[in-house]
Amino acid sequence: MMELLKNPTVWIVITVAGIIVLLTIFAIVARFFRLYIQSVTTGAGIGLFDLLRMTFRKVNPTVIVRSKIMATQAGLTDEEGVTTRALEAHYMSGGNVPLVIRSMIAARKAKIIDLGFKKATAIDLAGRNILEAVQTSVYPRVIDCPAKNSKRPSLDAVAQDGIQLKVKARVTVRANLDQLIGGATEETIVARVGEGIVSAIGSSKSHKDVLENPDRISKAVLARRLDSQTAFEIVSIDIADIDVGDNIGARLLADQAEADTRVARAAAEGRRAMAVSQEQENIAGIEEMRAKLVEAEAEIPAAMAEAFRTGKLGILDYYRMRNVQADTEMRTSIATAK
């Protein structure tokens, strides 16, 4: 051992190793010195070894330190779950750590929202903008119904008297943080409100009632609790514009009358065709009877000849019959001439 210590090469190796260790420590301190000073001066409680561990775990120390400083300065303590390890875990899960801390700070400043760290991280990992949700809870958002990018400029509904009304509404909503995960979006709110407005107008006996009291639509829609299972809470529904459209009832009656006329015309045409067909059948029957009459008349001469041969018909009887026939033909011709 003494011989090794007397060897200059060993001292050179030890010296080089010491220099490398010192340079490594200096590099680590130089890299994390600013973050460490910020952590110490603000009371964030993140040491050099914590910063080094974050580097090995592929966690951005700058993000964690600044987020922890924001939380500490805003009064968010480790007892509330805002620990360094919790921030690292959320960062490694793909979450937006600064956004979560900012949303919790905004919720605390508002003093009307109860937002814990676990709920905030869960909402953030679900893909929702937690800060925007908190801002919407504090300052409600106004949604146009129908939406501005909709193909239809208004909601069209028909009252029971057949008059069409065109309505534009504005829905004021507040974010519901308890339903933000799994809750329906604002498109569902717009669809439900539109359905409720159409239903409320359709149940009105006259369009005049709606024009006189537009707030009855709002009250009817709000009473249906359209915000259930959604990420929002409806604060109010205001009718921005209402116009009178076409007389849909009269148009439908006119269309129905036209349809009935066509049906009646078709039925009459069918009956006329049946009558023409029956007439042709009767004419054919008359011609058939006439043919039978001619055939029967053709048998008369043969029957008379047979009567003469058998003595059943005399010559005087024959002339008397001819006189009757001639008299009948004369009467017929006289009647026809008149």
C-alpha cells in the first residue's frame, strides 16, 4: 500500500479523479444554482438532490420549480396535495403542471370554487382546459342559440294557430367542475335549448301569447333542467330576437285541400271510366239481342210454311196478319215522322 502511494502515477490518477468529481459537482451546482436559489428564497423546499433526481427521471426541473414557487406564494401547501412528488407525477403523466397550479390559484382567489389538486389534475388529464373552466365558473360565458356558425340564422317554431316564429336566444352558462369529466359540451346545451324553445312555442295556443310574453319561453326551458349531465350550469336564457314568419297552418291547409282535390278528381275519373265501360257493355248487349231477334225473325217464314202444310194456318189468316203488320208499320212511320 505504501509503495502504491509512493508511485507518482497513482497520485496523478487520484488527482484527475478528484478534479473530475469537483468539475461534476460544479457543473451540477452551476446548472441548478439559479433554480435552487429561487427555491430556497421562496420557501418552495426543493433541494439540489431533488433537482438532480428530476433530471434522471426526465422531468423538466424548471417547470416543477416554478410551479411549486407559484403554489407556495399563493398559499397552496403540501397538506393540500401540492407536493414536489405530486407535481412530478402529474408532469410524467403528460399533464400541464403550470396550468393546474394557475387554475387552483384562480379558484382560491375567487373564493367561490372548491378546487382540490386531485380534481384539478384529473380534469387536466381528461383533456379539458382546467383554467378556462375555472374562468368560466367565475365569469359566465354567453352562448348564441343557434350558434353563429350554424347554417340556420334562427330557431323556427310553429304555434298552435299555425303562425311561424323565428327566435334567437342567448344562453348564459357557468362551468360545472363536478361534471366537467364526462359531461356534455356546449354543443349539447345549444341543441337542448333549441329543442326546448321549439317545444315551448309549439305548446302555445297563439303566437300572440309568445310575442306578448317572450319570458315564458325562458321559464319553460329553464324548468326542464336542460343542463343535467353536462359540463355547464345554465344561469339564464334570454330571448334576443323574435320575428313572425310564414302562416304555416294556412299553407298546410291549402296543400291538404289541393291533395284532397286531386284525390277526388282521380276518383271521379275512375267512376267516369267505369260508366263508359258499362255503357259499352250495354251497347254490346243490345247488339247481341238484336242479332238474336234477326235470327228469330228468320225462322218465321219457315214456321209459316210448315203451318200452311199442316193446315194450321189458312190463307185468310195469313192476309189478316199481313194487314195487321202493314197497319203497325204505318203507325210506326207516322210516329217517327212527328
